[in-house]
Amino acid sequence: MKWQVVAIGKPSLSYAKDGVAEYLKRLRRYASVELVNGWKEAGQEKNSAQLLSASEGSLRIALDERGEMWTTDTLVKHVEGWQMDGVKRVAFLIGGADGHTKELRKEADHVVAMSGLTLQHELALVVLLEQIYRVHTILKGEPYHR
């Protein structure tokens, strides 16, 4: 299964750049992870249209504060199910400052909140990549998650 993280904006803060690079490097041994983030903030409508277009054909997970609160174990169970169902690509969608449109949330297969707190999008990206890495170590029975 391939992973795609589709996000508005590129990380500009040094901690975010370092975190993204670190987790993409770690993930190479487990999975194919593509980071698609070439757009600048362009407003909710245009941002959502770009995210939907870039993730076409994928199982879509919109990261949104109105979504379900998943635990790491919930994500692991979903990943196991997706693998069993033959899902080829999972795309996580990270919006801009104004979030996602109602249309994008309807088009998504899942709408998930990363936290009860609102996270700055660069931090959300790092947290997401860490969780994808954590899921893979759990599935492989490796000790990282302890």
C-alpha cells in the first residue's frame, strides 16, 4: 500500500522541515510515502479543490478538527483492514488556514481530528508522519512504539 500526504503549503519552520525529513527517511524501509505540497494558501475553495484533485483514486482521509478522534490503535486496525481489502493508496489531506470545505469532507472516506487542540499545519504534518511510522513499527512488532 502506498501513502500520500497532500498538504497545502510547504514546511518553512526549521523544526517542521527536520521532522518531515526524519520521518520520511525512517518510513523508507516500510512503505512508499509521497508528500505532495506544492501549493500556496489560496483560500478554502481552491485549496480543497487542489487536495481533491491530487488525491483522486485514493482512499481519502481529511484531517479536520470536526472529525472523529482516532487513537493510534484505531489507525492500526484501519490499516490492517485496508491491507486486507487491497487498498492501493491512502491519502491524508491537510488543508490550509481555513480548513476544508464541506464538499471535501463529504468526498473523504474518513474525516479525522488529530487532536482536540487545533494544530498548526506544519506541526500536524510532522505528527501525521510520526503516526504513520508508528503504525508500521507496530505492524512489524518492532519496539519503537513502546
